[in-house]
Amino acid sequence: MTTLAVLVVLELLLLTYIVTRILRAQVAPNPTLRAAILTSIALFVGMLSVTEPVEVILRGPGGMTVGAPTMLKHLAILGCAAGVLLMAMAQRALYRPKAELAVWASFLATAVPMLILHVIAGGGGLLNSVDYVEWSHSQPLLLAGMLIAYLGGLVACFGFFAVIWPLRLGTASGRGLAIMAVGAVFLAGWCVFRLNYLWEAATATTPPTDSQFLVTQVLSVMGMLLLTVGLLWSTAEADLAALKYWMRFRVLSARVLEVLPEVRRTSDWRLGLDTWVLDRAVEVLDGLHQIDRVTVGPTGFPQPPECVSDVEIPAVVAKLGRTYQGKVRV
């Protein structure tokens, strides 16, 4: 019951994240958003495929589509692996569109035949997923489909490690990728264990033991959990930082807009909280500069900086807002 509750919470978080990323991509599409959308959708599909009530529905009446949960799980592995690789590539200083296109093409080139092989193989009239998994290791078509999924996931994981190394922990996105790297280790381990299953199925007559299945279940759960945390980390950290800055300069913002309402900017809500706070900070700076130009002597407002980068604007304005609030209270 606890596992189901955790899965449901993670699925709700991911669903919210997917919606917000799609909305933001409509306004400002970029490689990071595309990669985040692929990764989050793959994680969401993977979690749904192992959520018991959903899994029962996916099996279909009389086990008609009993292989659907396993097929979606394999698709999720490929999607997660390709997605995290794309996210790592998007964070590099030099963006290469051809490299991104190659990863997308590789994902489709592995996902499509894997899905086709699963559909053609069918479910063998089995009624539950455990029987289906044991039966699948005796089917050449399904063995081929699984081989594609596991090798594809493993290669993408190695590519991810190569791209992000050395780790850059100085930014929120870098810290998020570091957490995802740990999740990718579990994902790679899952692929290795599954490849071992295939080897045993091809060379022996005994199916994998319950303890072997338990190991892969632990690896998959930990991998999905850490990938989800890493995926959400940079957005959550950026939003929390933006909220902290806003709380520090909201009094100054209200006063500036009261004096100069014409500096008010229009914000697109689809871009998220961090962009909204940045717009408010820019309003404050615009207002302070105008006040500084047209007035002589003390104004009661803090002195605006001569030059500040876009990245530093919220922090700089938060510092000004804190100073202003201190004077107002005095």
C-alpha cells in the first residue's frame, strides 16, 4: 500500500511537471525543455505500467493485452535513457543540433521495432504479468525486442555519463543532473541484470529466480525515484530561490509601481514562477533608474546599480528590497 501511495504521488508530480513544461515550450522552446518532456513522459509511462490498478487495466479482459505493461516499461527505459542523455547535452556550453537529432533518431530507431516485436509476439493467452514475463523469455521475438530495449538503455546511460563528466555542482541544473546520474546508475544496472536474464534464457532451461526479479524491481524503483527527483530538482530549486527573492523585494516593488505604474511589465504565466519574479525585478530596476534620473536629492528609494547581468537581477533587487524594507520599518 505504501509503494502504491508513493507511486501515485510521484505520478501526480510528474503529470504537473509535464503540463508545465509543455506550456513553457509553447512560449520558449529549447533543447532542455524537449529533453525534459521526453524524460518526464517516459518516467510517467514507466510508473503507470507498474502501478497495480493501472496494470490490471492494461492487461485487458481475459489477459488479452497482458504484455502491455512490460512493453510500456521497456519503452519507458528507452525514453528515460534518451531523455537524460539529451538533457546532459543541452547543458553543454556548445549546443550541437545534429547531435540532438541523432539521439532522437536513435530513440525512434530502437523504440519502433521494439514495440512492433512486442505486438507481433502477443501475450500467449496468459492471465497475469508474472506468467507473461516467464513466458516471454522463451519467445525469440520478445527476446529480440528486450535485447533492443536493454542495449539501447545501457548505451544511452554510458553516453550520459560521458557527457556530464566532470560533474558541475555549481548550478541548480548541474545538481539536478548529478542526482539523475545516480538514477542512471540504477537504470544501467537494471539493463545489465535484464541482459543477464536474456543470456540465461538463451543458454539454460530454468527461468530467472524470484530473488533475481526482486533485484531488478529494487533497481527500477530506485532508478525511477532518483530520475524523478533529479528531473524536478532544478525547476524546484529555481522556483524556491525566485520565491525567496520575491518575498524580499515585494514591498519595494509595490512602492515603485505605486509611483511609476507605467513600468509594469506583462508576464506570460506559462513561463513559470522564476520568469514572473524576474519580470517583477526588472520592473523595480526600471522604476529606480527613472526615479534616479528625474529627481535631485534623497528620494527614499535605494540607489540602483549601474550594470547588472540578467542572471543576477533577482538577487540584486532582493538585496535592494531588503535594505528598503529595513528603512521603512525604522
